[in-house]
Amino acid sequence: MILFSSKKVQNRFFSINPILIYIIGDMALYCLNKKLPFKINSTVSTEEEDIKYGRVSMSHREGRAVDLALDGWSENQRKTFCKVFNDKYKKEAAVSSKTKRSLLCVYGDQQHLQHIHIQVHKRYTMDGIVEIASNK
Ligand SMILES: [Zn+2]
């Protein structure tokens, strides 16, 4: 089952790229089988929200990133999860500017370590997403 941190996050989920929705479905099934909680903290964002959360990447604004809550996950479960899905979706993953490596799944960011950030490649950017997000 997919849980959302708020109704707003849930509504915006359907504006993300369908490739990412597909991957999230696969991840939710994995978590169901492992009895791991699967809660989405963040989907599409506005520029104001990105500034507020100290985000350096535009991936949420571009409709190609989702944040997963880590409540109830051990460090090992987190590591295994990221290994499994980074291997499985290598072709869909984003490229990190720091490491030049393809990454689908990273732990948080400098400001927010307690979530997993899942992002697909820039080619999956959704056009016009900023307008949609600002209104909801
Ligand atoms: Zn994120």
C-alpha cells in the first residue's frame, strides 16, 4: 500500500512522469513483500517550496523525483533497497553532477537526511509542471 504524508502530496503524485509512477509501483510491491512501510513525503514541488527545503536540484519541480519516508526502516533495509533499485533501473536513473554516476536512489540531501530521494533521468522532465503544482 502507498501512503502519502498529505492530501496535497497525494494529488500531485499523478503529475509526475509515468515512468516514475511505474517504478514507485514496483518499489511499493517490494516493500509490501518485505513488510516495510511505504510512505511518500514529497512529489512535485514549487520553486518556493524548493527554496524553503534547501533543495539544490530541480528534479521535484520537473516532475521526476519522489521522496520516501524512512520511518520504521533499518540502515540495512535502506541500503538493500537502494542497491536493488539502483541496479534494476540503471537506464532510467538520473546522473549526479558530483560523482558523474547514475543514481536512481539517494539518501536525503544535505539538509534532510531522513528520506530516500528517488529520481529518474532529466529526459523524463514533465513540461508545464510548475504551473500545475502552484495551483494545488
Ligand atoms: Zn527529494
